[in-house]
Amino acid sequence: MKHIASCLALCLLLTMSLDAALAQSRPSTTNRPCSVNRQSVAANGAIVLGTGGYTYDRFVANRSFCEFDEGVEPAWVPSRDTPSCFIGYRCKSRDPIWFD
């Protein structure tokens, strides 16, 4: 019986830890300087950042972090010290090319 109680306690503890990890918010570009946001993208290669309010997006350092059929476009976001800060790129689907 002690073994079952110990297992249940451990499961409860692990579940609570997982809930806390899932509840962590993503960094917001508006709360951090432009240079820190840019460094986060460069250091991680790809990262999801909040961009104000309930909005967020995935930013990448270069095309290698995108799907094979995606290209990149420059990403400009608001930051604490700059209203329009270049931090890297966003992956975007390429338009299909139609041949006659």
C-alpha cells in the first residue's frame, strides 16, 4: 500500500511540474531591447516570441530553419527601445510557379 501511495505522490508531483512548464509564457519582444530579441533568434536558430498582447510568431535566423518549400521574409517587430526592430526572418510558403 505504501508503494502505491508513493507512486501516486510521484505522479502528482510530475503532473504539477509539467503544468508549470506548459504555463510559462513566451518572451515578448515589447519587453526586451532590440539587441536581446535579435540575439535570441540568432542563438536559438528558431524561436517563438510574443509581439504584443496575444500575438506571437516564429522567427528564424535563416532559411535552414524553414520547411523545404518555404522561403524567408525579413521580420520587423516592436521592441522596448525600437518601434521597428529587425530580428531575423519569418518562414513563408513560396508561391507555386505555373508553366504554360
